[in-house]
Amino acid sequence: MRSNPEGEGWVPNITQAALKDYSDKDIVYLLETGNTPEGDSVGGAMAPVIRNTSQLTPQDREAMAVYIKSLPPVEGPKKPEKR
């Protein structure tokens, strides 16, 4: 499990290893709304991040998405199954 700064839970991989199917538009939408293309929503430490990124200009969110999509794939721990 990837270490979470809050001390518990799982931190998802935001490189192309996990986001390869996300378009720039998907990432912009996530940064604005906190909702994923799959219909899930972010939580935990990401909630305050989304509160802030939702206040950015659309151009700033687009620039962030382009940057995130440019990151090389890094394999990491898989998301744990829900119990």
C-alpha cells in the first residue's frame, strides 16, 4: 500500500500506469468537480485539493492536465479490493 500522509488508506497512482485511459478533458473535469470518468469521487486528502483546483481558471486546470498526462508511467500498488 502506498503511504498516505494522513496515515491510513490508499493513495492512487496519478501517472500513465493508472491514468492511461483518462483524457486531458477527464483530468480537467476531475480537478474541477472531484468526479472521475467512472462516476466515483475523490475523497480524503484530495477533497481540499479539489476545493482549490476548482477555483483555478479553466486554462490552469488544462495546463495541470497536460502536465499530469506527460508524467512517465510508474507502476505502483494496486487499489485494494473493497471488503
